[in-house]
Amino acid sequence: MSSGSEVVGFPEPVQISVSRSRGLTIQWRDGHRSEYPLRYLRDRCPCATCSQTRSGADPSPFPMFQPALRLINAEPVGRYALRLQWSDGHNTGIYSWEYLRSICPCQECSGRTD
Ligand SMILES: [Zn+2]
Ligand SMILES: [Zn+2]
């Protein structure tokens, strides 16, 4: 109220919906809604293994050869993050709320340039 500056609050979800075949939907406290397709989430897995793979090698040139990816489980880690477990056994990616909000694929969040 004193200044018009932007409030930098920690992003916090009020509702999380998990679809094993489609992905994750998060309703944020500030009213924003984010929908993350499975592949989008997996491509941005923040764990060390995936980060190394991404920086070291090109993505697979044969996307059709990849088995259908499924989300098995999404469990909260403390009060700040979500751990995703995938159908291929991968479960070391811990997605903090802050990270999830930063990669929100919606037009409003991702389409600001141009
Ligand atoms: Zn990973
Ligand atoms: Zn968004």
C-alpha cells in the first residue's frame, strides 16, 4: 500500500491435480493456474542426472521410440516442493513450487516476449 512495488511472495499452490497420462495442474494461491504436460515436466526435470544428460547430449532424435511416459506418483516434499515418480522408475526430480511456477507453460508466463 505504501509503494506500488511488486510483492515478491513465495509461490504456493492451493490445489494440485495429478493425471497419470496427461500431467500436472496446479492452482496457485494468487489465482493463477498452471497446466504441465508430462513430457514438458520430464524435459525440465531438475535432478542432477537429467541436467547432466541435457547438457551433454542431444535429445533423442527418435521421439517415437520412447515408451509412453506416465506419471506414477507425485508426493509433497516438505512444504516447498513436489517429487515426481515416473513410469520408467525415475523419481529423483524434486520440483520446488518456485521452479514449477517459473516454468509455467501458459501464454501469460511464457509468451511475454514478442
Ligand atoms: Zn531427472
Ligand atoms: Zn502461467
